[in-house]
Amino acid sequence: AAEAAASGARAAQARLDADRAAGLAGAALEENEAAQEEELMVLEAVLGEEGFEREEEAAPPAFRLTVAGERARGEPTAVQLRVTFVVEYPSHLPPRLEIVDGVAAEDAPLVRDSLLALFYAQREESAAAGE
């Protein structure tokens, strides 16, 4: 997962640098702001107060996301993440991610790298599809 995340980060940064050099990044960054606001509204509507807490005064936008589920043995569990948008999200780069609770410290890098690798893979698929 770490190598996939690192590879994705290099490719995304190269794409951002190329877009900046071609003068295309400005429009994408403006679109990002609208997309971020829409994403915040959707997350709040879908997850409600139990799973989503927006940090109203945060700039750039930030929120806490709580994902509840069950462990393999059926025990309830929850993971809480703090997500902070960056201006290059979602067009080029992922948001900053902090694991707040629910993941052992020794497992946190694997979880973070896995989420980053997933972002980059889905971003690549969207780019290949022309989205």
C-alpha cells in the first residue's frame, strides 16, 4: 500500500505540475472549491450528526468522519478520521488525512497508505475515462 500511495502521489504531482505549466490548473482549482462544498453537503446528509462533524471555522474546510462497523468476530468498532481539504482536491491531490481514533498506532500508516492508494487509483480511472 505504501508504494502504491507513493507512486500515486508522484503521478498526481506530475499531472498538477503539467497542468500548471499549461495554464490549466487555475480553472480546476476553482472547480475544486465548488466540488468540496458539494461533497461536504452530501457527507452531512448521508452520515448525519453521528458520522459527520464539520469544523465550521476551519480554513481550508475540515471535518471529522466516523465510520462504524463490525470486526471479524462481530464486535462493534468505529474509526474516526479528520479530513482537511487542500485546494488541489479533488482534481489532483487527496485531502490531508489524520486517523483520530479506532486504529492502533502501528496500523495507522497501513490504513492511511491504503486510503491514499485508493484515492489515486480512482483518480486515475476517472482521468482515463475523461471525467
